[in-house]
Amino acid sequence: VSADSLLYRQDQLDRSGPRRRWAEPGRDARGRPVDHLDVAARLESSGFGDLAAVDEGSPDVFAYAAGFDLAPARRERLRETPPPPAARSAEATTSRWAEATSRSVLILGGALTFSAAGAGGGIRSETLLVAGVAGWVAGQLCGAPTWRRRGLGDRAGAARVGSWLAVLAVGLAVVGAIIGHAADLVVSGPAAVALADTGTVVTWVVYAVAAALLGVLGNLSRVAGVAVITAVVGVVGLAIAEHALAVGAAAVLLAMTVEQARRAASAGGRQGLARPDRADVVSARNGAGQAVGLAACLLGLLVLVPGPLRAPVTVAAMAASTLSEPMLVGLGAIFGSLARRATTWRRVRWTVAMVTLAGLVVLAAATVGLALLMAAWLVTSAPHAQQHAAAAAAGAVSVVNGGCALAQRAGRDRAAMSAAVGCGIAVVVTAWWLPSPLAVVLMIGSVVATMTLVAVRAAWQPVNW
Amino acid sequence: VRIGLVNEGTYPVVAGGVSTWCHQLVSGMDEHEWHLLAITGGQATSVWPRPAQVASTTYFPMWGAVPAPPVGWRYRSRHRRAVVAEALDDFWRFALPVEPFDVRGGARLEGTVAALWHLAEPHDVPLAALLAIDGSAPAILRAWSGHRHGRPHLPTLSVADATQAAALVDRALALLDLPWPEVDVVHAAANGPAALVAMVRSWRHRIPMVLTEHGVYLRERYLAMGDLPVSWSVRYAVLSALRAICTLAYAHASLVLPVSRFNARWQHQLGADPARIFTIHNGVDGTAFEPIDDEPAVPTISFVGRIDPLKDLETLVEAFALVRPHVPQVRLRIFGPCPAGNEHYRDQVAARASRLGVDDALTWEGPVDGSVPAIRAGHVVALSSISEGLPFTVMEAMFCGRATVSTDVGGVNEVVGRDGTSGLLVPPRDPKAMAGAFHELLVDHARRAAMGRAARRRALDHFELGQCIDQYRLAYDLCTSSSDDLVHDLTDAARQPGVAMAAAGFVPARSPAMEQVS
């Protein structure tokens, strides 16, 4: 008897009498049995026991099952029996691309809106810098544990923990901004400017936190819709440079995030954790630590770059952050495809390493190219040496950012944080105390090499395939 | 005696089923000191009151987060990683052998014992952390390559398949080096991961191991894996590994204590020595099931259980339709919940009843609190399942003195007996036979009453909770009274290939009580 009868001959069996109706409709979803014990288990579970086997001339169900030929009649049949991973995988990959792109556009649109608002509203560049760093850290503080919980399938817990941390982050931002600008007010500046600065920092933190939570908790269509609207608002904002636009964008996003978080938290009933646990705190620490390290890295590199070229490097850093999300999805798709086709461990590992290196090189090339274009557009007469410095800084920022994102997404967030903090310290020390060309070259080389190694080691983890 | 009771996903983190059995066992033996080991999906909270004799409860979150390795682990675990890699190679070569798999293959069993022994060696870098790095995937690929020789029908195994299989199996292997209190006897309440943990403890501390299975672990995994969205090759690899673990546990256990002889068939098939298999049926607290003397006003057949295709309610409805022309007032009352996803099946059965013209006499009663109301509601209690282990509903009906008609599947015949005095057995999926049995009992009050009395007598004689506990008590006594004879020096066995392993020569002395239940 062919094992195919378990899968494809139910109608015939159903017509052959009550005793033979052992092939339960729907059981074919289980696919081809792997061995004779599997056949016996299926037979018994569908009512074909020892008595039925005796009727069929076998001493028991095990002997009857042993009569099944498990070899496939045709190789095509064997390919049919596993569940169709290819279709699901393609669908999932498309969804991941859309999700990653939406998240990128969300951040990019927000950055454009706030930059425009800053330019139009007379906000000082230092304030914008502080707001950017505070938003970065706050976003990671909330996003990392929320992402971790969502990865564990605890969507309700993710919403609750994310909400707690969001309140904490915004609270800290409010207190920090008030203290910072109160001190600033004593030393210099009119009260109106200080107030506007405070508002900018808090508004940007609110936006960053909301974007991080919505990017993790929101469904794809909602995130994509918000991302498109934010991008449009950002572009319009660039044209009209209106501060109220940024506040409005943050308020709308906050309202949508609160509504989404409330819905996600209540969907899990009362099963989710009300407060963050230790693992959430560790995850938040790693996320925030990584953001602090990366911010230090960027600030240190900006110190090393001549003043007029800082804007292009900042834009390049922003671009690297935006591009790394789709890059991760692309690498994931390549790794997955490779692992499904390859049959040797060594080949997959080395190919994964090479593809990761190639991904980082492409990311670096894209951001360096963008930085150089911006430099050529904004700074018409920069010497070659200065342009090289800007290019090196942009490349280093992109590799550090991309490597960190890859390691974090691979679940190695502690390694990502350690590497980011190490790189940040190296860059800051070099920028302020050892700004010699040789030290800078060595520092950039070591930072790039370290982060590349971290990224490759993270990509080597089989769980990412 | 200090007893370590190891279970997976049951006691004390969930209620009902095997957890009830565990609680009865622990509560019923206050002369022993109990150490509970719960392998869980992540839960670490007891839902049962803790009996005073429970000295400790250790939770092993099998599917929890992998512990982060300590600082400097890469340098400190260089040698350990090499040992683990070699042990994984050995383990998978046994699970996926070049030659045909033999459940009683002594040489390969020794190799697996050695592999698991090395994996279980204590080290300051947890095995779970090491397995999370590469895990079994490279070993699976190497073993598969050898296994394919002579099996041309096997497809190739991709790296993604191997990684997926490793992710499923390594979670069980990662339990091997977890610390837990010292005990004198280790009792695994299931095969698979629970038995793996128990086996390693048994080897390391040279203590006897007892294995109880309520369902046959491997049989259930065969069925459950079929529903997972994984490829055939992944299922093949994972089930091969589980088969290797299960056969090893059957070979090693000092006593294998299935809850039904139906399960014992599988255990014997998977290599358990028949001389060490003793069936101990589950017990029911008889005080909760007093005899029910009154009967409903109209002839009624009652069914209690969840609405599920395995209960084959279509056959029950067909049998009901066949008996109705002969007993016109007869009614069929179906008690029990309809689990999510089975609504379509309930509709299908209802449509069948409608087509047969009996829907006016059939009622869906829904969930009930305990089985007594459902048992009380029928002149006859029916069980139409096509697959069963040891059904509690039939036992409880017998305690209540009700006549039963059941399909002869699983361990049902062990509950009601084959002589027809304590209950009638009919073949599965045979409405005519079932209708005949219903008719016989519904029209003959004297026969029904005599069967009810015989059923209660049989239940009290064989399925009283106290008796069940006494048999386990005896099993522990057997193990501990001559423990030096029970367990071989497995340390040496693991290190010297060729040495007989896993108490292979041990045959425990049989007591009359054991003879009676086996």
C-alpha cells in the first residue's frame, strides 16, 4: 500500500464501508508520513486500531503500517507534501519590505518637518542637535523593549511596556529641557527663545517616541499611511518653514500612537504585564545605550569635520539610518534564500559574511555619495582634503549605524550597545584630545573594522536565516 | 525517600489532566519528600495548593529566553565547545544512522548515552548559551549526509531545514545541564524532554528512574508535528531525534508505568523491555461519584466530552437514528464544550442529524460542571470516539453505576472489560453495532441495572484512587529497596564503548500486586 493513500485516496476509502473510513478528512494537511510509526499513529488516531488491522490480515496496526511504502511515487509528489514555505515567505518578505520602508519614511519625514520648522522658527542649531539626540535616545529606549516583546508574540505586553517607557522618556525630556534652558536663560538669551527651544526638544522627543511605538505596534497599512502623510508634511514644511506644522505633526502622531497602543494593550486582555520586567529594562538600557554611543560617534565626527561640511555629514547620517531598515530586510531575504538552497554549513556562513560586507559597503557608498553631493551643492569651494574628511566621516557613520542596526535586529543588542559605546568613546577621545590626522585615520579604521566584525558575527547567527 | 517528579507543561503550572494525576500522586504520599521539576513554556507560577511534603519546585522554562553567557565565555569555553560539538555529532549520528534504525541497537544506544553524558557535564557556561550559537544544525547536516546513503527517496536537507530542526530539538537538549536538588528516585511523568532530564540525573547520581506516560509521547509528537508548518525533512529530522530520545528512555528506565495496556503496546514497540512494563491505571476519587439510582423519565442516551472529530459524533447520531424506530421516545443529549475551530464539525453533525430526521430528539447541552449531570441525564452513557487513551468519563459513569456503550479503541476495553458485564463494547465507526447495543440496554431495564451494579463494582475494584496511589508507592519501594542492583555504573558505560548500558540487565522483582495490574 502506498503512503499516498493516506493523503490522496480518502474518497475511495470513504466509499468502501464504515470500517475503512479511517482516513479522516483534513488529515492530509499533515503531509507525508515520515516513517511507519508515523503511519501507525495516524491510523490509530483516525480509528483504525488493532481490530481493523486484524480484519485486514495483519496481527496489529504496527504490522499493518509496516506494509505502507513510504517511498514517493514521483519526486514531484514529495515536493508537494511540505507546506508551501515559498509562497508564505515571499508574502512575508514583501510585508517586511513595506514595513521597513514605512518606518524609514516615518523618521525621515519627521526629520524634514522639524528641520524646516527649526529653520523657519528661528530655532538655534544647537537646540536642533540636542533635540535630535534626545529623540534618538528616547526612540530607542521605548522601541527596543517594545520590539523585543513583539518578537516574542506578546503584542499586548509590548504596548503596555512601550507606553510606560514613553511616558518616562517624555517626562525626562520635559524635565531635562526645562533645567537646560533655565540655566541657559540665566546666562543669556531672551525667555521667548528659551521657551521655543524647550518646546522643540519636547516636541521632537514626543514625535520620536510615537514614531518608534507606532512603527512596532501599528499595522502595516496604518504605519505606511502615516509615513506618507509625514513625508508630505515634511516636504511642505521645507517650503513654508512653519513651526506649528511640527507641533501639529507630533500631536497627530501621538494621538494615533496612543489609540494604537490602547487597542494593542487591551487586545491581550489582562494577561500582559502591567509594568516592564527585568528583561525589558535590560533591553531599554541596551537600546538607549546604543543610541547614546551612536550619537557620541556622530558628534565626535562632526567636530572633526569643518563647519560648512557638517550639514552634509548630518544628512548622510540620517540617510544611513533611513537606508539601514530596507538593507536589513534585503539581507534577510538573501540569507533566507541562501539557507533554503544550500546544504552545507560552511558555504552558507561564508556567503553570509560576504553578503553582509557587501551590504555595508553599499550602504557606505550610498551615504558617502550623498554626503559628497550635498557638499558640492552647499559648499561650492571646499578643498579636497575637507571633502575627503566629510566622506570618511559619512562612511564611518553609515557603517557604525548599519552594523549596530544589524546586530540589534539579530538579537545581539548587548553586543550592539557595547560596540556603539566603544566607538563613541574612541571617536570623542580622538576628536577632542587627539585630533592628529594619523590618530583620526586609525580611529576611523578601527571603528569601521570593529563594527563590521560585530555585524558579520550577528549575521552568522543561524536564527537570522 | 526523596522523589524527583519531572513533568513537561503540566504540574503545577496548569490545572486538569496530567496535573491532576501529579497532584493526586504527591498529595497521596506524604511519607516521601517531593521535589517537583516543571519544564514549562515560560510559566513559573503554581496554580495548585502546595502540599506540605513538596520540598522544592524548580521551573525549567524550556521556551524562555536563552541565558546570556558570562563575560569571557568565548575563551573559557573553548574546550567545552569542542566537546559539545563532538557530542552533538554523536547524538545526531544515532538519531539519523547510516544503517537501518533499530530501537534495540545496543552499540548506538551506548553512543547516545555517551553523547548526552558529555552534553550534561556541568560548566560555568550554560549549555543553552552554547547551543544558541550554532546548535545542532551543522551536526544534523553531517548526519543527514550519511543517513541518505541507501535511502534514495530522502530529499536533500537544506541549511534552513537543519536550522529549524535544531531550534526545535536543542531546546530539549539545553535542559541537560540545569541544576536541581538531589533525589533518591527520579520519576518522569512523560517521555521526551522530561525523560531526558530524568535520565541524565539517573546516570549522574546512579539513582533509579521511573517513567510514566499518560499519552505516548512519541505518538503524540508524530501527530502534532504533522500540523506544524515545517517541511517534511524538518519533521523527519526532529521526529528521528525524539524517537532516539524516547527509545533510550524506554531502554534505561528501571520501571515503565503506562496508564493503559494500549500505551504499553507502543512502549514495547519502541524497545521497552516487557519485563519492566507495569500498567497502573489512573484512579478516580470514588467519593465524588456516588451511585445514581434514579433514571430520566424518557429513554435517553447521553454523551459527555468535547465536540471533536475524534469523538465521531456522526456515528453516534447515525446509531441514534437507527435505534429510534424501535424506541420512539428515545432522546440523545450531547454534553460538552465545542472548542474554537470545531464549530464546523458541530454544524456538520447537526446537519447529519437533520438529514436523518432525528434533530428534534437531539439536544446540545453545552459545557457542564463535572460529568455527573451528564451521567445522570442518560439511561445509557455513550462513547463513540475513534481514538482514546483511558477515558475518565467512562470510568466516572461506572462509578455512578450507569450502563455504558463504548467504542473499542485505545484503553477503553481495559476500563469496561471485554465480557460485556460492566459495559458494552462496539467497533469504532460502526453505527449498526452501536445501535444494537443501545437497543439492548434501553429496552431491558434489568440488564441495564445489573450492568450498572457490575460496572460500579469493577470501578471500585480497579480504579479507586487509593489503589492507584498504592501501586505507585510499591513501584518506588521496588526501586529504592535494591537500588544497587537496579542501576549500572553508567559513568563507565558512557566512557567505554562496548560496556552494557542503561541497566540493560535489570529485571525488577515482580510483586503479586504488580502482576495483578500488569
